[in-house]
Amino acid sequence: MTVSSESREVADNPRKVSPRRRRFRVFLLVVGAVLLFFVMQSVLNPFGDKEYAEIPHGNHSHYVPKDRDPDVPISNFPTRPPGDNERITPDGRIVPK
């Protein structure tokens, strides 16, 4: 039975990692970094280019504007997004633009 030189090196030094395993680890690290980037982007900027954010609330969602009044509870905001010619006021009303 012949043992490859790579197997012998790994067996001699258990801390040595094969090139295939190293590439796999780098691949996983890159995939994890890309995933983390997209998650953090949505966490740090929940509104994106929209004027409002959708906030899940039980079995429905409320639509909250960027300039929301923090003293107004989320339940006072509409459960439907504003139309094309509408906007949501800081106190939760949908009004024409």
C-alpha cells in the first residue's frame, strides 16, 4: 500500500491543512462575509431608498415613515403601504403628496 506524500505530511503534522481544505475554508469565509454584508446593510439602513419601512406586528405589518414621531405607537401606523400619490405622516396618517 502506498501513501501519498500529502497524506504522510498531514499525518506527520496534524496542524498542517491540505490545500483543498484551505480553499474550502476560504470559500466559506467569503460566503459568510457576503451574507453578513447584506444582513448588516438592512440592519443599519432599514429604509433603503423607500420613504417608509415595513414593520411586522403579529399577523400583519405596519408601514412607518423615516421621520416617525417616536411618541406615536407603532399600532397607530397604517397596515397598507401608501399609494403612488400618497405619503405617511409622522403621526401615522396617509395623506396625498
